[in-house]
Amino acid sequence: MEPPLTTAPDDFDYERALYGCARGERQALQDIYRQDSRHLLGVALRIVRQRQQAEDVVHDAFMNIWTQAASFDAQRGSGRGWIYSVVRNLALNAVRNCAREVPVDEETAEALDAQNSLEAHAQIADAFDLSVSLGKLNDCLARLEPARRNCILYAYVDGCSHGEIAERTQTPLGTVKAWIKRSMGSLRECMA
């Protein structure tokens, strides 16, 4: 049996511990936890600024380390760097996700739930109409020249700007704008 990995920080073999995790050795994950959990918590806390959320980030990070250790490649970087990047990325994602959340009071939440229920019901009721419309839309799109159809799909399905479409298609920007405008007119006529 190999000696425990918990030694002085400079002597800890992160790569060996990650390879152990990849082989399913729980002791290797425990050794990483003992070695660096408080430092990882500090990294997460500096980013998310809330202790409970930082603890959640570290928990999720250790789950990812356990399940994704096989993806670690020592030729691309150090084991310690890989572990810390897992924590950092999860913490940054948590901050981004929190920035998107908007707190609401209970009454507003109930109103939103009721509105979502009504919309879901309306969507189910219109499912047949939608499938008919989509079939017609596909027919109308098929009538467009391939280059123009691609511009429409890049704009409305992929969400690309006119400049991005011009880059993707290697077509002048003015031409892309004209194609989209004319193609939208053709689609409106076809769908009517």
C-alpha cells in the first residue's frame, strides 16, 4: 500500500492523487480534500463572497474532481493548477448565475407561476397550429436560394449579427443585409 499523500504542501503529489481519483480510489480524493480544501474554500470565497455559496462551490468542485479526474493531462499543466481551475471556474459560474437571478416577493412569484401556467396551456392548445406553421415555414425556407436561407438561419436560429454572418459566409456586409431583408419579405409572402 502506498503511503498517505498528506505531507508538506510542497511535497504533495497532486498528479498521483488525480490519477488515483481517476482509478476510483476514494483515499486519493480524501487526501486532496485534507491537503487543500481550506485553500480552495478561500479561492471560492474571494470570488463568490458568501460563505455558504463558497462551500457549495467547493463541494461541487470535489464532485467534478472525482468524476472528471480522468480528463486531467499532466502534459497540459500541473495537477494543483487543474484542481484550482475547477474551483475557480465553478465559482465564476456561480457569480454569473446569481447575476441573472432577480429576487421577487411571494405575490409576484405566484403571479409569475400563474402566468407561466396559462402560457403553457396556450402552447399545448396551439401545438397543432404550430406544427402546421413550422411545416409551412420549412417549405418556404426551402424555396430560398441556399446562401440566402443560410443567412436567415444564421440570424434567427444562431443569433448571429450581420457582421458575423458576413464573416461566416465570406460575403460583403451590404449583400448580407440585402439578402436578409429580401428573404424576410419572401418568407412573409410565402407564409401569408
